[in-house]
Amino acid sequence: MLKPILLVEDNPRDLELTLLALERSQLANEVIVMRDGAEALDYLLRRNAHAQRLEGNPAVLLLDLKLPKVDGLEVLKAVRESPELRSIPTVMLTSSREEPDLMRAYELGVNAYVVKPVEFKEFVAAISDLGVFWAVLNEPPPGSLRLQRRPT
């Protein structure tokens, strides 16, 4: 069974575009969407509304920086501090080009920091490339399931 992709995005337009781009990359992984950082942490830590979800971590965490309730940097910090979560590949997917955000994300252990392109075609290409990288090219941590692409 393929591990899901966890997408944490509060902007409806960016969410729709990201889902479209992931679909076009033909990944077979389920995409689980959370709209704020608190909900993402509840999902990852299997608490509150997500206490009964199946065990296991997502294949990759696509995390917006500017989120309601708990921002992306705080989510990243919590993920990296948790022994059960710290090996999850995490990609900061944001519109922020601010150097302090970039520096802090890398200090906290983000695997990649991707600035969302504003042009539709560029955005779709960037997300598709991310999906292919994490699903096909990246070697997951020992004990993880290797992701497979759908036949084309």
C-alpha cells in the first residue's frame, strides 16, 4: 500500500492548483489535505479528530509557510522534534522569498524550500517535479515503502 502525501495548504486557489499538478504527475498516492497547522499536527500525531487514523507516516509532507492557528515553521519544528515523525521528508511550499523564512526553515531541518511560481504552467511544472522527485528519485529512510508510479 502506498503511503499518502500530506498537503497542508489554506489558500483555496493554491490548494486546487497543487492537487491538479499532483494529479498530472500521475502519482498513485492518496493526497490528504489539511487546512491549518494545528490540524496537520493532530493528523501527524494521531490525536483529537485523527486519533483513530491508521498508523504510519506520509511519504512526504508538503507544507505551506503561512498557515492559520500554527504556522508552517512551528509544524516543521514539531515534526523534527518528534522521534516518530522526524524522518518524514518535508517540503516547504510557499510564496515567501524572505531570507529569514528560508534560513529558519533550513535551520529546522526542511528537506526542500520551494517558492510557488505565480504563472499557472510554472506552478504545475514545479509541483509535478516535486511529486516525481519524492515518489521516484528520492530514496526513502530504511523501513519505508518505496513509492511506485502508475503505469502511463
